[in-house]
Amino acid sequence: MPLAAGDVIVTGTPGGVGAKHTPPVWMKAGDIVEVEVDAIGKLRNGVRAE
């Protein structure tokens, strides 16, 4: 599917993450979240406390 500038991709949370772990695992301050799309680049964000 072609994407246009401003489109937002939302996938939800896949099974086996977060609350489904024993014990639960959550993102915390200092974690890094990266998303990479070939031929476009990489978005890298740090997680901060509220």
C-alpha cells in the first residue's frame, strides 16, 4: 500500500510483550525505541520518565 506524507502506521501490541511476560515487562526511562524503514531511514527515541 503506498504511503503519503503525514500517514500514520498503527499496529497495536503483538502478543508476547508487556503484560504477557511473567513477570510483566514494560518500557522504562533510559530504554531506546528504534523503527527503521528501508530506503527511508531510522527513527530512534529514548524513553523518559513522566
